[in-house]
Amino acid sequence: MQGQTDEENLYRFERRLRYSDSINIIRKQIETYEKLMKEQTERMEAAIRENKEAERLQREVELVRKRK
């Protein structure tokens, strides 16, 4: 019968709640991980760009020195 509460139905309900909570926790952990990975990737890309710019400037300095 629908609407009746027994021990098995309560157990199933409790299990679903725990499962739902676990999914939400895991989803938030994944979102946090993805955000951190994106930030780290952006920092690494910026560092690579800065390093390339520093190398370019160093080459320019060497060219100027050779001209003198």
C-alpha cells in the first residue's frame, strides 16, 4: 500500500538521502578541483608567456650589445 511507513521504506528513504548528499558533496569537490585546475593552468600559461617575453628581451639585449 502506498502511504504506509514501514522499516524497509524508511531504510530506502534514508539510503536515498545519503546517496543524494554524497552526490552533492562529490559534485562540489569536482567543481572545486576543476576551478583550481583552471586557475593553475592560467598561472602556468602566464608564466610561459612571461618566460618567452624574457627570452625575447634577452635576445634583443644581446643583439644591441653585438652592434656596439
